[in-house]
Amino acid sequence: MFTGLIEELGIVKSVRPRGTGLRLEIKAMSILADIKRGDSIAVNGVCLTAVDLSSDSFVAELLEETKRRTYFDRLRPGMMVNLERPLRASDRLGGHFVQGHVDGVGDITASRPVGEDRVVTVRYPMELDPYFVEKGSVALDGISLTIAKREHGRIHVALIPETLVRTTLGRKGPGDPLHIEVDVIGKYVERFIMAGHGRSK
């Protein structure tokens, strides 16, 4: 479980095929201080396992299913990625509960400045439409954000300067892909409602 508060920007060192999946090596600094082999790390919002470690990087291996559900096959050496370690029981929950399970891949359709801030418009797969509500939470590339406005097939999020500096969203623009994870609470509400439809009174 994660919070959607990015700790560090990592740099992709290599992307190599691994069977039908991928093998990623990512350069990092501060998050490696207490990471052990086998620990989880969220990379652009995707929960991955560190299968190998060095003094300045870690390696993660992606199964075919993970490769299919993400845009990691589009990563290239030198690209930056958002990194976050798992939530500890003693940590403050500054964002929202993020599982690291991507629900779909969207793309940025517009990005415009509003004063010092920036409003980004994201197009999402229509099967995710029921899970978005204005002022609700969404994780985009692992970043916990609030939905400022919702339209048919698109959401708008407002980014403050701190978010632009500390995450990859400050370096992305129209046409760039984003991992989308909807609020898990919405999934549970939907499941309870659907399960109740088949019950006899």
C-alpha cells in the first residue's frame, strides 16, 4: 500500500526484454537507504519488486500481464520515473490509499498554466468512467491528486509548483501516457452494490 506522495525521481538505466515481460533497471538514491531485495517499490504508480540491488540502482522484473497493463514498454534510458516506498503503519497518510495496481493507461490531452499552477486534462479509458467524481481522488503515475473537474471521458487536475518540480508531471505534456489507478473505495462500493442485486429479500 502506498500514499501517492512521490519520494524521489528515478532515472531509467535500461529496459530489456525478459521472456514475454520486461526487466527494468532504475537509478535511485534516497529510497535505496532501507530497501532490501524482495521489497516493493512503486514506479510510476505500479507496485514492483526489487529483485536486485546495487549502491545506486535497483532492478525490477515485469510479468507479461504487467507489461500489457502499463506503458513500461515505452520507457527509454534517461527517462525519469516517480518512486515511492510502501506505507508503514507509523506513517502519516498525506495522500490517499494507493495500491499500485494500475486500472488503465490514459494520456494527457491538454496542459495550461493558471497563475503559478498548471491544469492538466487527462483522457481515460471509458470503462473507468463510473469511478471518477469531482473532488475525489485519483492516482496518475502514482501521484495522489484531486479531480478538479470531470467531463465525459476526461478529468482535469490542478498541479501546484511543488508537484510540478517533484514529479514527472512537470515534464510531461499532451500525448504523453499516464498510469491511472482509481480510488479503491469506489471499487468496493460498486462491488457491494452489485452483490446486493442478486440477494433475495
